[in-house]
Amino acid sequence: MVTLHSFVDRPGLENLANSYPELDIASVETCLAFLNTTADVYAALDVHFARYNLSMGKFTLLMQLLQADKQELTPSECAERTGVTRATVTGLLDGLERDKLVIRQPYPADRRMLSVQLTDTGRNLLSQMLPDHFCRTTNLMAHLTEAEKKTLIELLAKVKAGTPAMFDP
């Protein structure tokens, strides 16, 4: 796999730092390590979800519906809960409905709206998949101690707090 870090090494960063005094080598190395790890985890998740004919988006939506249990969710509530656009949710729901994992039907309180629910097929898929999924997630984090897991969560929150720096004009 080609990693993001492969285009630059420490001597290359040091050379760039001579021309760009704003370049903090430790920050760039840390960011690249984070991005490489994230890319590897996403690639592994894509393979994992493909075993079940799902994408990460579809899985996330199924989990939202599972957690909602018997509560009626509208497509817009699904979009809000999963942090994607309504158009994205519509596409995900189209695929999930085609695979008979969810059903959209008129919302009981307002027939102009739709509610989304897991089907028995969707529940069965999750019942089959989740033990494997949780074992793989545990194995992904197996090299970390409990204290390191907590620290990683805290460190990632700090990284997340810095993301506005990339958006600011």
C-alpha cells in the first residue's frame, strides 16, 4: 500500500524547513503518521464491511436504526444522526431497501413523511455480523493498554480541536 508518508522523509522535511520556517517537523510527522494510520484503518474497514455487502455508511445507518429500536426515524433524522446530507442518506437507504435490510413507510403521525425501520433481514444481518465486528474492533485495539486507549481518546479530542485551523481562511 502506498502511504501518504512515502513522499517525504525526515531529511526532506528538514530541507523544506530551511525554506519554510513555519514548518514544524514534529507536527508534520505526527500528522502524516495519523493520516497513514487512518487510511489503513479505513481500508481494513472497507474490506470488513464488504464481507457483509455493506459500506461504512450503510453499516452506520443500520446501527443508528438498531439503536433507535422501535422508535420511528425519518430520513432527515437519520441524516442528522449519522452526520451526512439528506441526499447521502437517500442513496444509502435506496441500497439498504433494495437489499431488504430496511423499509421506508409513511410516518404514523404525518403521512407526508417517511419512517425508516430495520427489517427482520436487517436485524438478522446485524445479529450475525456484530460479534465478528466487535471481535475485530477489539483486535484492532489489542496492542493498546486500557490506559493507552483512554489516552488515545484524549489525544484525538485534542487533534479534533485543532481541525478549525485547516478550515480557517
